[in-house]
Amino acid sequence: MGSERDAVDELTAQWARERPDVDVSPMGVVGRVSRLSRVFERRLKDYFATHGLEPWEFDVLASLRRAGAPYELTAGALLKSAMVTSGAITNRIDRLEAKGLVRRGQSPDDRRSVRVRLTDEGLKVVDDVLVGHLANEETLLAPLSPVERDLLVNLLRMLLVEHGDTSLG
């Protein structure tokens, strides 16, 4: 375990000094998770930018790729996984379609339903970017041993489940 102090140590020490009557220990966890989220988001954004992608573009492409062949989902399923408005998902699909990474089509079962499918180029992009993305994430987690990672995964899962975040949507 590292013994270096971080900004959250300073923040909690200040609060403890100013309000010794209040338990500020939750800030130690929540503050670090919040700060780490911003660090990770910045590093992921930087990585995706090297491939001409925004993080949300990779998220949509990855959702389609994870769906398995034919790498297709309804716009509604993409909307649910992206947790954005229907207007935002339409805009995202438009932008990915303009880049030639996805194409829209009518569902053969329900003409009101739009299906979004990876193009051959989209499949190539997501598969190529995925490998580097995982290497980038590996670098972010490098300070942790495998045992520490497993412990962290389980603790974070416990918090997510407790707060109702158990599905992709």
C-alpha cells in the first residue's frame, strides 16, 4: 500500500480540523472515486482521440460488437445502454453513419423499429481500438496487484448493486 498523501487527504484533514464534531471519513472514499473517475475519463478520452473517436462513439460501436453477429441492435436498445435522450442517440447514430461505421435499416419484424448495424469498417475499427483500449486500462490499473484488483472489483460491485446499478441501461 502506498503511503503518499493525495489531495483528498488534505481536504479531509482540513475538514477534521474545522469540524472535529463531524465524521468526514466518507469523503475519503467518495472524493477519491470522484477524482479517479475524472482521471480515467480524461485518459480514455485521450486514447480514443488518437483514433479519431469520442468515448461515446466507442461505446456505441462496442455495444453493437458485444451484441454478436450480425452486430446489430435496435435504436431503442442503444438508447437504453447509452442512458441519453432519444434525440442524443439519433445524433450519435447520424454521426457514426456519416463516418461509415454504422448503417441504419428497418427491422423486418417491425417497420417502426430502426436497427443499427456495424459496417465492415465499423467492425474493423472497434476490434482494432479495443486492443489498445484494454492496454490503456491495464496501464491505469498497473499500480494494483491482481489480488488488490479483485478486492477493488468486489467492493465496487457491492456499492453499485446496493445503489441499484445492475444493468447496462
